[in-house]
Amino acid sequence: MAKESLKTIAKNKKAFHDYFVEESMEAGIELRGTEVKSVRRGQVNLKDSWCSVNNGELQINGMHISPYDHGNIFNQDPMRVRRLLMHRREIMRLFGLVKQNGYSLIPISIYLKGSLVKVQVGLCKGKKLYDKRADMAARAAKRDIERAIKENNR
């Protein structure tokens, strides 16, 4: 059994700043025409994107895939709603959690798994302002500690 290569194309760093990621799962994405070439070149932005469930289908909204430079009239709208591919049971479980418990579905990263384009979707709960401040303070403290240790080792 060969090891499949994973190549990260884009990460949604804002998601980790604005949300607590409770759980994450992998989904395929339905792309059309030259979108695959643009994704392979890394021309993807997940910054303000989110996922929703409509008519039993999981969809990604607000994801920007730049039009392929050498494309033609078949280039797609960069901001169009794209369908994510998951098992229906998983989609319905996520839909129930989002509706009842106040979770959000946020795309965390997009990557290549072998020759397929995959999206990592996170089941997230929103952070309050004081949570964001606490995270920034903890990160700064960790950075200062590492800097002090590095200075002492010289």
C-alpha cells in the first residue's frame, strides 16, 4: 500500500483566530473546467468562506478561486457556490449539530491528496473577544519563553 502524498494549497488562518475547532473532517470538492488548474497553482483564498447545508447537500460559500490565466470562455465564476462531497449520514449529523448546538462549518484548509482536491472542514464554535485576547497573550508568552531559552543557550 503506497503512502499518499498530501500537498497543502491554502490554509484558513483566520478560522483558528475566530473559532474553536472542535472536530475536523475531510470532504471532496466538485470543481469545474479550469478551476482544478487554478487550485493546483495555489490561487485559492479561504479567508471569508463558510459551509452550509442546503437540500441535503454540503456547500462551500465565499471561497475564491482565481480564474486560470490561460483559460478560455469556460472559466467559472471565482466566487460561485461549490458542492462538497461527503456521505449523506455525515452531512445530516453535521446539519443537526449546526442547527441545535450553535456550531459553524468552516473550511480549514484545501489540499491535494494524490491527484484529488480535498477540503478539511471544521466543526467550530465562535470565540469571544476575551478568548481571542487570551490566545494572543499565550502565543506572545510562548514566543518570549522560546526567545529567552535561545538567548541562554548562546
